[in-house]
Amino acid sequence: MSEKVEYGDISSVLSEYYSKEFLETFQKEVVTQRFGASKKLDQNQTKTITFKTWDNLPVTTAKLSEGVPPESLKPTTSTVSATLQQYGYVMELTDVVNDTHIDPVLKEMIKGVANAMVQTIELVTFNALKAGTNVEYAGGVLTRATLAATIDRVAVRRAVRTLRRNLAKKFTEIVGASAKVSTKGVESAYFAMVHPDMDSDLRDVTGFLPVIEYSSVEKRVAGEIGSIEQVRFVEADGAEPILEGATTNASQSTFLTNGGAGTGSADVYPIYIVGKNAYATVRLQGKGTVNTYVQNPGVSRGGDILGQKGAVGNKLYYTSMILNDDFMVRIESLCTA
């Protein structure tokens, strides 16, 4: 007879049910997972994961001579490694809330910790992407400190030119926004992840095409606001600005500064334009990918003799890394106040 596994005050079966509720919310809201390469890491294996990338062969135009085989080329590869880290949230549930609220409290709390986990995973991923070295600055300046303009079509075109020169492939499919991880086909394009603050400035860019003008609603992806030529823009809360990063652009109120209108140095907004296999996102796979724990109020425990407190929590393992720096470009710009 198998041992019954408990997750706090609930069984493994109920924990799995609530974990599905968690993933339903998580997959709908998360953005970075849709454009990163994904690799399965089974449980009970090492916490370190390694990706191997294959370098392009040198191109030759040398003609073959009859009966003479060409010189053989040795494949060259690069490896990138990262270590899974554990993240988790706990939300308190009191007996008063549980006894007096009409809403399905537990289900709403599961959604709450899922939304919080989305923000954690997004920030962890963007922190990894910040290390990318291909950078374009709006307005044609050469440094972040001297930025004095918001996004324009010239910067987007420069970024695309860099990606094409580096042979970065466009996306033809992405991870879908559903609890069951699967892919969906998309029209060939590069994708850009951008903070929602930049919505207005993007719409002012010459040639911007909003999603409402796409020939088919089915062609857009969740969170997409529009496109500029070969790049499609998707809002991502985790693409946070670098507060007061344009240090020479101070004492003005034209651009956002320190998160709002002001007269300090302007905030710098990174826009991450990526091609296929630019970066990777990794979660521990298999049963128990996400574990949900519940402690019901009304149960007497040490320090809580009246059972007034309960809690809901989740935890998961995650990591992210750049696979090929040549396949991504970060445009840095200011944001109109």
C-alpha cells in the first residue's frame, strides 16, 4: 500500500489540483517564457543545466575538383550553464476571512501567489537578459547617460540589421499562454518585450501598426500591442526601467524620472528584441513541478492554540540564461512623461 503524501493539510491529489489552478494563471500572465528556448530537467537530477549551441560553419565558395573531396570541417560548439534556484510565496489565511467571506477564498489566494510568482520569474529572466552586450540607444547617442530621446524607427531598424547580420532566426512559433505547455504558430518576426509605460511612445513611432489593424485577430499573441516592420512588441511588466539612468539628462520634466513626472535625471527603458534561441528559460519538469501547500485555519498548532491562522503557499525551481548574445539586441530609450 503506497504512503499518502500530504502537503500541509491537503493530500497530493488536492495539491496537484491547486497546482493546476496555479499554472493556469501563471502561463496566461508570464511573457518571457513564450520566447525563450525551453529544456526539460527531470526531477532527482542535478540542479545545474547546460545548453550546447552549435556555431555556424565558415562559408566557402571554393569549387570542388572531380574526385577530390572538400576539406573536412570540425564542428565547434559553445556551452552555457546555470543553476536552478528555488522561489516561493506564502499568503496568510485567517479563520475570520475563511469564515466570513463569500468568495472562494482559497482559489483566489492560489491566483494571488501565482501572480506574485509571475513577477518573480519575469524579474529573474530580465535580470539575466540585462547582461546582453548588443545595445542601441534611441536618438543615435553612444551611451546610456547621454540618452535624450524616446524610441524611434531608426533604432528599431538598427537592431534588426544587427540581428540579421548575426543570422538570428525569426520566430515562427512560440509557447502558448495556457496551463498545458504547448506551442502555437505565428507569422515570421522578431519579438520585443517592453514595459507598458512605453505604449504611448511606441504608437507615435512612424510605421507602427497596432494589433487592431492586423488582418486577423488570431495573428496576435497575448499582450501584443503592435508591430514596427519586422518586430512585434509585447508588454511585459518585468521589463523595468533603470531609474534616473540618463544622468546627463537632468532637471527637466519632458520624460519620466524616478517612476513619474519630475525634474531629476530621466529613467531609461530597455526594450529587449530577441530572435529564436537567444535565451533559455528552465523549470523543473514532471509531476511536482509546482507544489501547493495549504494549512487550514481552525487547526490548533504550536503557537496558535486557537487555530486562528492558516496559509497558502507555492514553490518552484527556475533559472534563465542567455544562450547566444548575437541573437538579441537591447534598445534603451527614454519615456515621455
